Amino acid sequence: MKIEYDKEADAMYIRLQEGDFQCRSVRLTDDITLDFAAGEQLVGIELLGASRLFEKPGTPVIELKDLIPKVIAA
């Protein structure tokens, strides 16, 4: 995972997958866009107006939970 912040644009991009992907973008709000690759794999998250979302946008506090997919037997 890689987090980039562009101070001039006040935009943050959270890259969840490394590599080149042809993505489909889904806008959740005016400020949040999700990028999906083939198979609906979430590749990245764009946050506009990031300075409003975090106290220090250059170093946000991030909590990662439940990253391991759960397998349900049929």
C-alpha cells in the first residue's frame, strides 16, 4: 500500500495494489472516488479536499482491519 498527498491539489491517493491496471472509477461523493480493476478488485481510493479530512494530511492515521478474506464453505 502506498499513500500519496498532493498539497497543491489538496488530494490524497491511497494505492492498495501495485502495478498498472485499467480501472473503472466509481465516484462515491464529490470528494471520494474508488478505482476498480478487473474482477472488481479495489486498486485505489482518491480523496479530494484531503486537508479537511485529516488533521495532518501528510501523515494520516490509518487503521487496517479485516484484510484477510474469509472463506465460507458451501
